[in-house]
Amino acid sequence: MKLVRIGAPGAEKPGILIGDDRWIDVSDAVDDFDEAFFGSGGLARLAAIVEGREALPIGDQRFGAPFARPHQIICVGLNYADHAAESGQAVPDEPILFTKSPNTLVGPNDDVRIPRGSTKPDWEVELGIVIGARTSYLDSVDEARDRIAGYVLVNDVSERAFQMERGGQWLKGKSAETFNPAGPWLATPDEIADVKDLDMWLDVNGVRRQTGSTSTMIFDPYVIVHYISQFLVLEPGDLINTGTPPGVGLGFTPPIWLQEGDVMELSITGLGAQRQRVIPPR
């Protein structure tokens, strides 16, 4: 299944995507695709809920993020060897973890706002993992498969000066409002033939900047979930951003930073496409 949330910001309705442009509204049976839904076996109930229902055109309605604001967003840094090289940093022996404020989550085509004082805003196409059950201290990597609700396309927007030049943790460069577009849909694992072999790309103003594949991840999604579970409790509906391939603005000589009016377009095989316009600080 492909889960979507359709409607204006704050008024999204949960549903199931049918084909490319139709959906089944399940808001009469499901409050939202949130922690309570995933934690109570909601995915297993969806097939019965949608049976016999008519799929309606989406038309020009807005896609919101395909799951509600999570309990936490956890990110993996430098998870592609070639991205580590362009960043001038060593390939990590263990996953580098940092958090991102959950209120960064927005829809896949919503505007991305440059924060006040920003000088080096950047882009990052990434595979996102949504957790399907409360998870801690997994005994094996294989156990992680059953804890994943699905996969989602994300843009882990960053402010490099905040991240790397202001001291402390990367959180500051990752958590400005609108810095985590997600969607358009959340694909359950059965929708993805091989999550470890998905093509991914990102354009800025029609120019290809990132081209990569999840096949070049240092730590694959199952390793990541198992690893994180050794340090903290993952709650149903939590989001993990798994890292980006090369081609971020930081990696160019000279660096290329996002500017007001720029347009980012990005995609991962099987997870749809996004388009964001960059707008000025408020």
C-alpha cells in the first residue's frame, strides 16, 4: 500500500493512493497515520477498511507529509562513502546519529523557507524509514525488517554554517522550519522490490546536482534500525533519515548554496517525486 495524507496544512486526511492520481479517503475509520495508528497494528487493518470503497481523483489537492508529526526524527550522517569524501570527512566506522526537530516535517511540494541569518542553505535527497512498532535492543539485524512500517522520500534540508561553524551539535543546522519535506507517499515494504537498490536524484533549477543509489549506502536500512535500537527507544511513526549521496551544495568548488526563488526537484525509485520552491526568511 501507499499511504497519503491529502488536504491543507493541519487539515490533512489519511488515505490510500490508487494508481498515480486517485485515492481512497479513510478518515472516517482512521484518525491519522500517527504513533497510535502504527503502534496499534493499523497497517494490518487498512486492507479491510478500503475494501469496496471508490477511489476518487486527487486533482489539485495538496499532498501533506504521508504520516503525522513523529515522536522524533533521527538522522544518519555521512552514510555514503562518496558523500563523506566530498564533505572532507572520514568514512565512519559506526553510524553517525543526530536528531532533527519533528516540527520540520512538511509536505513534499511545500515551500522551503531559508532561516534568518542563513548563509549556506543546502539540499539532501534521502531515503526515509518510518518505524512501525516500538523498538529497542533488537537482537539481530534481521529483526529490524519487521519493525519498519515503510519507506518515504525526504529532503533533509540543511544550513551548513549553522551545522558546522556555530559549535555544538548538527541539530542547529538541520532544524529550521520546513527543513524536512516528506512524501508524497509512504510505501509499505512490499511495494519496494529491493530497498538496497533504489536510484535517487535531485535537481536545482533544472540542473542535476545529485545522482546516487541506496546500493552505495555504508549502513543499510536494517543495520541502521538495529543499531539505533541499541541506544534509544524508537516509537511507532518515528522517522529515520538515512543519509545522502554526493552532489550536495557543500561539495562543489566553489560551494553552491540555495537562494530565494530556487526550485528543488527530487525523486527515489518507487517513492515518487517532490518539488519545493525556496522562499526568504520570515
